[in-house]
Amino acid sequence: MRIVITLDGDTIELETNGQSGTVSSSLPIPASDTEYPKSIKDRYNAAIDGVESLVLAHACAGVDVQSNEYVAGLKVAIESITNNLL
């Protein structure tokens, strides 16, 4: 099952099949971005990877990751990561 979550211009895309799947998103900072030092990008991207993995795990477990409440929580989590790491 393909699931797309839209977050204020960014997206998280999931592909699930039972208890496994894949995740990709537009949230990580690309390596080519020169606005931030590599160490900051690495920490930020690691935190985003954790969020992506959790969303995938929830989707595989049957949680409605597209519900308004879930998406609102994701927005808060990503905002917190951004505020604390960038």
C-alpha cells in the first residue's frame, strides 16, 4: 500500500506490505546543501531518519498515519527537531 503524508510543503512517502515497507521523504537536508556544516546536517538527518522509521513502523502496525491528529503530531516533532538542531 502506498501512503503519502503532506507536511507544509514536504512529503513522507511510505510503501507498506504487511509488516515491512520502505520510507522516503523530502525532509532530510541534502549533502550538497552548503547552508549548514556537515556535522549539523548529519545530526538533523539522523533525527529525521528516526521520525521516518517510526512513521513507517506505525503504518505497518495499522496506525492511521494520515489522520489529522497524527499529522499534527508529526509537524510538532519536526518543528522541534528543526528548532533544536538547526
